[in-house]
Amino acid sequence: MLLLLVLPLLSLLLHDYAALIRSAIMVTMNEHRVSSGHEGRGWV
């Protein structure tokens, strides 16, 4: 019975966590692209 209450909350937390990770990855990739733009085009 308790598991049925915990599962939706857990899935919501995991979804939010995945969204946070995705946005963080996008931000770091953009910053890396900007910072490495002067040295060369090795990182895409």
C-alpha cells in the first residue's frame, strides 16, 4: 500500500532530476564550446 504512494513521487523526483541534469549538461556544453572556440574546432 505504501509502495503505491511512493512510486509516483519517486517518478516525479527522477523526472525533475533528469531535467536538471539535461539542462546542466546543455549549459556546460555551451560554456565549453564558447571557451574552446579560440583555440580550435576540435570540440564540437
